[in-house]
Amino acid sequence: MQFSPIRTAVIAIVALLGVLFAVPSFLPQDVRDAWPSFLPKQTVVLGLDLQGGSHLLLQVSEEGIVTERLQSVRRDARNILASQNGIGNLITTDPATNSIAIELTDPTQKEQAKTLIESLQNTVSNGMFAVGGVNEFAFGETPDGKLTITLTPEGISQRTSSLVAQSIEVIRNRIDELGTTEPQIQRQGTNRILVQVPGFGDSTRLKDIISRTARLTFHMVYPGMSAATAQAQGLPAGTMILPSQDGGSELLYEDVALGGESLVDAQPSYDQQRAMPVVSFRFDTRGAVTFGQITSANIGKRFAIVLDNTVITAPVIQSAITQGSGQISGNFTTQSANDLAVLLRAGALPASLDIVEERTVDASLGADSIQHGLTAGVVASVLVVAFMVIAYGLFGVFANISLILNIVLIFGALSMLGATLTLPGIAGIVLTIGMAVDANVLIYERMREEQKAGRSPLQSINAGFERAWGTIIDSHLTQLIAAIVLYFLGSGPVQGFAVTLALGILTSLFTSYMVTLYFVGLWYRSRRPKTLKIQHFRFVPDGTKIPFMKISRYVIAFSIVASVLSIGSAYFKGFNLGIDFVGGTAIVVQHEGGPADVGQIRETLDGLNLGEIQVQGFGTPEDVLVRVQAQEGGQDADQVAVSKVRDALAGENYTIRSTEAVSGTVSGELAWKGAIAVIVALVAILIYIWFRFEWQFALAAVTTTTHDVIMTIGLYSLTGLEFNLTSIAAVLTLVGLSLNETVVVSDRVRENLRKHRKMPLPELIDMSINQTIVRTTLTQFTVFLALIPLVIFGGEVIRSFTIAMTFGCFVGMYSSIIVNGPILINFGLKSKTDADDADKKSKPADGAAV
């Protein structure tokens, strides 16, 4: 109880830093600008679901990389054999094996041809190393004598990785040209790029600007033959047919006369003579010289400007162009001309990108989410603070001071780390409010027990904090394990929830022990009370002796039946899976003229021929959720479906508030990662509890928790609640909460095993549960008080999450109190007397032969 000046200083410094880092998030911009320079100005970063914006997950098309690389290798092989060395050949491409086959017209030149094509060998690196790399090609020969060049899997992988890094820089340049603030662009895995642009609501334009390759090339048009004739008679060597912007097609030379990499500037402009928007471009010195040579040598011939394998225009060269500039004309609007100029200035993407996940939130929906989260947080805080005062009086006030500081420290840590706060993250903070008092309840209940055992107030306070600390560490670390697994195996909003939950757990350890102890110590030194009046209210009276083990067989039978029903429902009925797991598109629309007519919307959309469409209310009477199944044409077809829904509802005064599109590839990955997350969390917790307790405790804890997970999954199946990514977060958080209760009971059982060596195990477990049931009911009630406002005020986005968490509170309390004990016995846990007897029987008697 004697606090050193160092401990007091640590508490003061941590509290001050927490306030300084948290305050800027609640101040207007002009006040932050006037903030002294030596004070922190960084604020909590709001997620897209709170401030609106667009989220895109892009995937580099490996198929496109291979196709383009094979075309390039084919051109290089033809050039080095025929053009430079006069070796006749016929080259065919085999996409199935990622290779080309070269048939020589003169087989006697095979050895020379082998040497020449092997000189094409190239090493590629993923850009992480300055030197080294892997061979891109493998050379071989077919049984009929053809030479082959095959792209190696390692080369494809390295080239893909390198192109992702280049693509990130191009995307960043393009977004910077748009003038948006604080975009987040980062690599995910080996072939994906995550792009988040807050405040940019035009997702269609953003997708077009980001995902368009914008590869500009210049080709000579093949003279004397149309594309239709070439298709009928066969392509001349070294030519290709590309579609044109006007709906036709052009026969072009394959060789690139001039590439877009020579561009140094591109600007939108207006052609006064033709009264149309155009894009003016300018080459660097080398490009200008090449452009001048091409135009001088080909006057009267057609010259095609190709953008992403589409001929934009193919004018006749009237005269030599030596100034190094020109213009691109087409069916441009003012905005499309500006966007094309942006693309050309930023540079072409080195590979085509597919949009595999898209989430767009309107700013008004984000503001609603903030309001929902704040309302839930305020109501939960008031309920928990009031209950703690009612239950513990002055000691409840001490706990509330720690709780308030805990919330301040969470916001301060989020600001300092630059972490993103999402709506599930707000739910994590609200949940932390309920869990933060758990440690204080543990301490206070231990203090009551120590005083009841005859110790003085000072001894009771010291023992309460010291003996509860081990249990607090165990219970908090099991929750922290679940949060860590969520962060590394989750994505987006789930990671935001994991961050706030983990920070809340860590700050709770500091405030519930250090800060509460400090205020209790101040109070004791000033008052010197003869007795401690700690608790004023309790759900279960002292001296309760409920015979839990006598009804255990009925409880186990009930749990087995309920678990079988849950598994059966999950197997036969299935789940109402969200698009996170099945793919497709979810669109939230709002009616501007009053309550939405769900039946009318369903009737309007049924005629669009988009497959299965679900229409349901979404929180307020004005909001409606439209779910469209994944379209057969992939992501492009999904975008067309969104446009059709938008156009169909536009005339009915409906506005789109958010869209969420997930491809089948990503949905399968998310489902697999969710299952892995639950398994990894259970295994990690099993290892930790095994390390801290005996093996029976670990297996019993995991079995009990698995029972809770099965029951919660059964709730999703039986009630039809949407099962999505946040549901995985709910399940893993439930794992932490359930283990929290189980660890507290197990810790008391272990302690009583040392104290009461001769007590039969069923009686000892009954006593342990009755000793901890007061604490269990109080802490679960505080978590319940925090969750109910989330269910009522948290909004529709996280409703299935909060309902599952509330249900999980009761299931976790039930299993920790009643189910865990019988499982411990069935796993062979023995009292100390039984264990000693077993050891004596296993040892030979004195003088016995061994």
C-alpha cells in the first residue's frame, strides 16, 4: 500500500499522455491547427464505414501476364531467328503449357537456332533484392523436333510480384492526380493490392481510373487488306487484329512503332475545328525523334493509336510531325478526356488488374454509423458506471475512474498508432467497457473473501490485489490471443475490431490494477477504516451451496442434445451467408420520400434477369438491403448488375448509400480463413492453458469453449441471422469471453485443490463454483449492460454481431458454471488425496521385489 514516487509518476505520465493523444480527435480542425507544435495533433483515423469512401481489392491478372509475355517472347524469337539471322520458322503458342513451339523450315539449322533462342534467357526478380533472380524461361525440344520456350512457374511468380510493386506506384500517382486526401494503398499477399480512398464517393469513376491498364502504343496499319479479309484468308505474318472504338476492327502490325513510355505530358484540351474534347500529348526527346522519323517515312499511310488493345483512332499521316506532340481524338466527354490525361500522365499499369472486392459507403451512411456507435457507447457507459456504483459504492467509484481512464487510453493509443477506427471497432470499445470492470470485480470479491476469513482491512486489500492478479492475467491473455488471431487472419472492419479489443485488454490490465490500487490506497491511508464495506448489491447471496455436480448428468445431456441440434441445423438447414462467404453484391438504398416499399422494389428488380435477388428492410423504414447473386460473367458482370439496379430504382426516388461486391474467389478464401481463425485460436488457447494449468484444465476449457461456439453457430442457423465476417469476430470474441469465465473457475478449483486435500472432487468443484458465482454473475451482467445498447442503438450493420455476442454471454456463463466441472471430472482430474493414493499404489511396498 506504500506507493513509491516512481509508480505514482508512471500513472500520472501514462494518464497525461493518454489525454494529450486522445483530445485532438475530439477537437475541430481550426482548434487543432492552433494547437502548440510540441503537442500531438494526430487524430483517430476513421474507417470508410464511418466517413464514407471506396474500398477496392485488386488482383493482378496472372493469365494476362502470361499471355502478354508469350506474345513478347514470340516476337523476340521471330526477330532473332528470321530478321537477324535469316532462319525460317513457324511459331505456334500453347497457352495450356505456357510455351511456344518453333518449327524450322531448314532442320539443319537447329543447333544455331538453339543457341540463338537460348540467348533470350532472362532473369527476373521481385524487386526486393538488388541482384539475383530466377530464370524466366526453360528451353526444350518436342519429339517431332520443334524447339520450345516455356515460362517457368518461378519466373511467372517473380514477374507477378515485381509487377504488383510497380502497379502500386502507378495507382498512387493516379490517385494523387485526383486530389484525394490520405488514400491507403498497400500490398496484400503476392498478387493483390488494397486501395482505400476516404471521402471519394464516385466508385465507378475510381474503379475506371485505377483498374484501366492505360497502355498506349502506336502501330502502323497494314496496307492493302482489311481486317475482315484477313480473318477470312488468314493473318499476314507479324500482324494482329484489334477492335476499334467505333465498333469495327483494324489490321495492324504487331510490332510497336512507338510506346507510351516516351510520353512526358498529357492534357485534356478542346479541338475548336471539330468542336470536341481531345487529349493532347507530348513526347520526350527520344520519342519526338522516333515519332518524326515514323511520320516522315509513312506519309499517306494510316497510323493507329491503341489504348489497352483498342484502336482509339487511326488517321492518315498527312505530313511529317517533328514537334514531338499530337492529340488523341475519340468519343470523349470533358471528364473522360480529363481521366485519360490523368492515366497517361501517371503511366500505364504494367499488368491488368481485376477488381475482386469492392465496398463503397456514402458519407451520410457513415455519419449515421458514427451516431449509432456514439449513442451505444454513451448509453453503455452510463449503465455500467451506474451499476458499479450501485453494486460497490465507493469502490465502484474507484473502478469507474479506472474505466474512464481506460477509454481515454484506448483513444489515445489509436491516435498515437494511427490506427483506423471502424464501426465494429466502436463495438469493440463498448464491449471493452463491459469487460474492463471484470478485473475490478475479481479484486473486490477477493478482498471480501479475505476479510470474511478474518484478515484486517489492510491485509484484505493487499491479498485481494495480489491473489486476483494471476487470475486477471490468465483471463485477459486468453482474450488477447483471440484478438491477435482476429487481426492476422481477419480483414478490414474485423481487423479494426481486433485492434480496439486488444488495446482495451492491455489498457484494462494497467488501469484495473495500478490505477484502482492507487485510489484504494489513497482512501485507506486517509480513512484507516476498521472494516471494509465493499459490496452493496449482489445477485447471489453469501453462503450459497448449490449442488451443481448432482445435476451435472442432466446438464451434460441437455448440452449434448442442444449441440446435436445446432450441428444438425447447420448441416441440413445451413446458414444465411453474407456475400463475404458466397460472393455477389449487396446494395443499401434509401427512399427519399418516406418509408420504402419492399414489395415494389422486389417487383421492379425481378424483371432485370439478374438471377436470385433478395430484398429486405435494413434498420430504418426508409432503408432497404438488396442482395444480388454473383453473376456468371465475373466482376465486370457484377458491375453491370449494380448499374442496372441503380438505373431501375433511380426513377422511384431511391439513392444508393453503399455497395459491397465480393467475387467468388475472395468469398471462398474468406470462408476458409474464418474457419482457420477459430481453429488457430482454440489451439493457441489450449497450449496457453496447458502451460498454466494441468492438462485436464486445458482440455476441459477448450471442450467447454467448443460447446459455446457450436451453440452460437446453431443460433445463426436456427434464427437465420446473417453469417458474415463480423460473425467470425463474434465467435472469436465469444471464445475469449467464455474462457475468461472458465479460467476464473478453474483457477479457484486449482487453489482449493491445494487447500482441501481430502475433500472429494465433486464437493470441491461445487464449492469453487459457489465461491466464484457472485463474481461471474456480476461481470456477465456488466458485459450484458454494454451489449444491449449495441443491439438497440448500434445499427443494422453490426446487428447480427451484437445479437450473437449477447447470446454468447449467457451461453458462456452457463457452460463455465455448470458444464466445465463435470468435464474436469470426466477427463480424470483428481483431488490431492486421490492423487497421493494413486501414487502409493503405483510404488512397490518396502522390501518387495522390483
